[in-house]
Amino acid sequence: MNVLVMNPPNIPFTNSSLLAPPLDVVGLATLIKKYFDTSFLDMDALRIQEIPRNIYETIDVIVALIDYQIPLHTTKATEHLLEMIKKYGKEKKIIVIGKTPTYFSERFIKAGATVVIRGIYDEVIIPVLKNIFHIENLKQIPNLVLNETNKMILTKREILNNDYSKLPIPDYSFLNFQNYMDTATMITSRGCDGACKYCSTPFFFHRFQSRCAKDVVDEMEILVTKYHKKKIIFLDDNMTISKERMFEICKEIKKRKLFILLGCLSSIAHYDKALFETMYEVGFRWIHFGIESGSEEVLKKMGKPMNIDYIKQVIKEVKEIGFRVRTSFILDYPGSKVEDFNQTKNLILDLCPHEIRLHYLAYRPGTPVTYENPAEPVSTYIHSPKSSKDLFYQKEILLFLQDLEKKNYLVLLEDQEWSSYNELSKNTKFVSMVPMKYGMCWYE
Ligand code: SF4
């Protein structure tokens, strides 16, 4: 049986200068390859909206994985995928996986998908593929939504082990690295022990699971020796949840004398000075903290209570260690008042991070904030104002951006070609309302 594993097109297509390989999709293809003839298609990277004829004619099953870990897919991209399913579902078996299909499975089945896998795919994808032509067998597999001649059938719900540490290292030969940004990316864990109400990670992946230090550094070595990568960003939602594991990873990097520049996403709640010093020693130079608000009241509402003075102390220490620091803020969290917005502005000015990412809240499916605000339009990814009530923020943000410009920040309001920013000094500061390229302005 021939299986096509695909990353459906992001529409509008992801800006090519910040395009990261869809590692979850590569991981899925790697797993399937052990059992079936497998081809891989990143429609976002190739900027194509249809499966090329020569590939389409050779395949029996299409497996599409969307917004599993990196939530770049827009509502428009989802609509386009539904159109593709309508077209291809007449001739091919189609399996759909991801957060959006999990929460909106009915729409995918109605469009013509054969199976939607609800939640994590690890333990069920191979049994599903083996039984894809036998609906009665599929009914015995947990966590599926099935299409039985346009009737929707839900199989039993079961919490599976889904041991992340058992998944193989992604097979990078599926990728043409020329299609992606220079900085390599890795994902080594999933889940989070936090409970931020706007984030789907703890609710979708449940408990934190990770790959061991040896496995992580094996993968790094492949990227360094075989693909000559000079920088790696770990796109784990929160790389420093397990202090012990991070210490182990640093020890392993040191032992193998691996020289590569590294960056990762962390959280203030999982900061540890000794750990960050050790990380710096082995090559970590860039760190992202989702701080999200300068108001303790709003932080409580968000489900991430934090003391503002402690945030200031952490950022000061991290900068002193030598990291380039990116922080993100959500400006319009429900229940925020003008004074909360002012507190956020003051905190940003006080922290003076190297990179600032300002967001409007995206109401992602499956998150508490979405359930608490049923009137808001659910989306997986929004970076523009949503309604007239945002006019206040639009006006205030523009004024704030002018303040930051006076403090030598480069202000980025629209997607752009990032190559012109490659040679800037490591002290260059950015503030952005759009996704920023990884790996900029940190060199050694
Ligand atoms: S710390 Fe990060 S990954 Fe964890 S719940 Fe909060 S936003 Fe999500």
C-alpha cells in the first residue's frame, strides 16, 4: 500500500523566509515508513494547493496532519483542506490528524475524510492504516471518528500510553532543507505542566513527555554532521519543564564536544539560574519567554499567576548570563482594563527585551478561554485585530510602538522578507506584530 503523508498548504502560504520544516509531519512519515511505502509532501514549502498528478496516481491513502505542534494553520487553510478532502475523498482513503480535526471532526467527515484520529496518533495510526479498507475492524480502534457511507461513527474513548520517548528520530531525508530557513528546528517533548487558559498544549497532549538526552543529542549530531547546521532552535512548547533532563542534555552536548548555537522556548515558572548558566556554557544563546501581561490580575485570569518583580529579576539574570531574549505579550485578554494594558507597556519598557512579539488573543479550539467566551470566533491563528472593539488597542499600540521606536527598536508590522536582517548586530532590538524569523542576531 502506498501512503502519502502531507502537510497541507497553509493559506496564505507561510512567509518562505521564516518557514520551518513540519517536524511532526516528518515524524509521522518516519513512523509509517517502517510499515508501508511512504512519500512525503510539504505543500506549504512547495507553495502548491493540489497534490501533483504524478504523485496522486501512485497513492492509495492520504494522511494529513495539521497544526499538531506548530499552530500556523489559519481558518482559511482549514477551509482549503476541507475542499481538498471533498475532491480527493471520492477516490482515495483519507486520514486526518491534528488539533483542528480533533475538535471539528464532523466537518472533516462530512467533507469526505475516511477517518479522523482524535488526539495523539502514535498508537493508532499503524492499526488504522492496516485496516483502512475494513470499517468493521476500524470500529474496534479507540479515539477515531469514522465515515460509514457519510454516517459519522465515534469509536470508544481511551487514554493511551502514547509514549513519546519511543518515537523514532525524524527521518530528515524526507526534507529538502533548501526549502526552509537556515536555522534548524527540533521538537523533543510535548505537553506541559502549566495550565495557561489560552494554550491548547496541556489539554491536548496532557502530561509532559519527552525524549531522553541521548536521543536528543543524537538528533542534534545528525543535523550538525550530515546537514551542516550551525544553529538549532528547539520548538518544544517549554523546553525547561524538566530541569533534570535539560542538565542531562547539556552534559551530553559537552561530552560529545558538539559545537552548535542553540535556542529554545521556556517559561518564567521553569527558570533556574544554575540551569541557564549551564545551558549558556554548551551553546544556548537565545531564549523565548511567553510573559503575556504586566498585570498580576490578568496573569491570574490567564491561569499563570506570577509576581511581576520576579519576572523582572529573571529577565535581568538571563540577559546578564548572555542570552538574547524574546518575550511575547497578549494585549487584549478578556477582562483586561486600560490600567492592565498600561502595566504591560511599563513592564515591556522595564524589561527591554531584545525581541518583543505583541499578540491579539487567538481563541484556539480546546482551550478554556475559548469555552469561557463562546461568542468569540474560534481560530487557530490570528495576528490582526478582530473587531471594532479592538480599535482602542490599535490606537494605543501604535502610540506604544512609537515609544519603542524612540528606544531604538525596529518596528515590524507586516510579514516581510527577513534575509535583509541576517547581518544585523547582536544588539539589534525588534518589536513585531507578526511572526518573527528564528535565529536572527545571535552569532556566538
Ligand atoms: S507554559 Fe507555555 S506550553 Fe505551558 S501551558 Fe503555558 S503557554 Fe502552554
